[in-house]
Amino acid sequence: MSVNVRGPCEKSGENEEEEKEAVATAGHLAGVPETEESSDSDLETEGTHGLGELVKDTLYLRSCQAHSVVPASCFLRQGSTPELNLRHRGLGPQGAQALASSLTSNPYVKRLDLRDNELCGAGAEALSGALSKNSSICDVDLSENQLGAVGAQAICATLAVNPTIQKVQLAGNGLEEQAAQYLAELLLAHTGLKSLDLSYNHLNDQAGETLGPALAENTGLTELNISWNHLRGPGAIAFARGLEANIFLRVLDISYNGFGDSGASAVGEALRTNNVLEELNMSSVDLLVSHLWLFPLICYQQVSRNPMRSEGCLGVLKSVQNNPVSALELLDFSDIQVNREFDDLASSVKVILPGLCIKTAARRVEYKKELPPVFRPSLPVSAPK
């Protein structure tokens, strides 16, 4: 079954027209511009680049023909630019196979964006071979591609052997407990990976129990986004314990999970030991009360959209007040209603930490300013007739 691919630089178009445009673009690259003012060295450099791009595009066109897919004209027009953006193009597994052969020897691409292309596991397997051999790509976005456990296994195996890739986005791929095992193996492989986005997946409490010990042993990751998953109960606690032993992570987003008070308490205990984490997002994790888990080196703390009351917010502020050497720069209580006591304490904390930004809900629940009575001018009295 052939997969038709729209040209990424057009909204729509007939396949024949796109193919003609793609071939014409590739043919145009074969020519080297010549002017009387160009020096021999300039011509030699331009000719080298032109030949390199022509070889790359010829390989891609042949691969597209072999896999019965329409070439993506935007790829052919990429030239030597460092970013290849092919998101939302419906490449499918066959389109990924056609692209893989040309990526293997492509020295120009630094960032590869294939978000939302229905690659599935087969497409990820096709790309993994190319990514493992390409030493120029350092940033890959494979979000929203229905990769599943098969795709996760292929991509994780690639990342384990290619230290060049430092940032990977795998959001919205239906990753579940089985995929967590491959992700854990990746974290244990001590690769050069610095940033990993696993948001909007289905990683549950069992996945948390798998990922926690791996996070404890990881020695390279500095930014992890695991928001909008299903970490709760024992899984949330195990994940938090992994954070306790990690001394490399700087930014962590665990928002929109089911951590609850037990998970938040585990995070608090972890932060008693972890003095490296700088930014923590715990928005909407079913946090009901305050745990004293604000410590001096946390710079950005978000706890918005939690069912906390003013008493819980006060507890957080008091913990900040007790840490006058805190490096905290942002404390986000958005969408949590607070009262006058909170405002008074916030004013006191601001004196100690003048650089601290405290965000709260626009509404207050305990006090309201009384509006002055509306002045209504008296109507003129009509003269008696």
C-alpha cells in the first residue's frame, strides 16, 4: 500500500504536481551558479555543496520511487539548512523508510521534526537505523506518532548507541508499562541524552516503579518532562525516590499526574537530599495539603491547579520564610483561591526575598473591598406650570 505525502510547504496539491516540483527542485540543485565576480575558490566551494545536495536528493528520490511514495518537496528545498521540519505530513511507515535512506548520509540536518506523521512502530524501526549512523542530528521530535512499545524499543536502542542526540521528544505516543522498560534501559545506558519529553502518554504506577530506579542511576539527563501521565500510588513514590539519588537533573515536570499527598511527601523527602534540582512543576497532582518540600536551590516552584486550601498555601509560604537564603524566583499558586492571611504573609516573604514572584488566583475568598456608593446626581425639578 502506497502512502501519499503532501509537500510540506503547500497546504494541498495533486501528487503528480508535487512530484514534478520535487524533481525540478532536485534538478535545479545540479547547476552551480557562475558569475564573473566569483573567485575560483568560491566556485569550488559552491560546487562541492551543490554536488553534496544533489547526491542527497537523488538518493531520496530513488528511495521514494522504490517505496512508492510521493517525495516531500520541502526536504528537497532544505539545502544545507540545519532544521528539517516535516511535521503533519502523513509520511506513514513507508514515507519514513524512504526518508531514512537519505538521512543516513545527510550532514546538514541538526534538528529533525517529524511530529504527527503516523509513523507507528514500523516507521520508528526504519528511522532508527538512520539515526544510529547519523552523527550530525542532535535534536529529534517524534511526538504524536503512535510509536507504542515497538517504536519505543527501536528509538531507545538507537539513542543508547548515538551520543550525538541530546534532545528527544516522545510526547503523545501511547507509551505504557512495556515501553517504560525500554525507557529505563535507556536511562541506564549513560548516553549523552540531556532532555527527554515523555508527556501525554499512559505511563502508570507500574511504569513509575520501573523508571524510578533507572532515574536514580542516570548520569546525563538534565531535563525531564513526564507530565500528563498516570503516575500515582507506589509508582509515584518509587519515581520520587529515584529523584532523591539523581544529582544531574535540573528541570522536572511531573504535573497532571496522580501523585497526591503521599507522592508529594516522597518528593519532599527526596528534595531534602537532592540539592541540584532548580525547577519543579507539580501543578494539578491532587495535592491537598502542604508538605515542606521547598528547599534553598529550587528556583521555580509551580503548584497551581491543585485542590489545596489557603492553609496549604500558607504552609508552603512558611517553609519559604524559614529559608531566607532560598534561590526561589517563582512560586505559582495560579487557580488556587487564597485569603488575607496569605496576602499578609506573602508581603512579609517579599521583604525577605524581594526577587520572588508569587502568582495567585485573581479572586479572593475571604475579603472584598467595599465599593463606594454610586453617585447619582439629582434630577432638576421642573418649574411649576
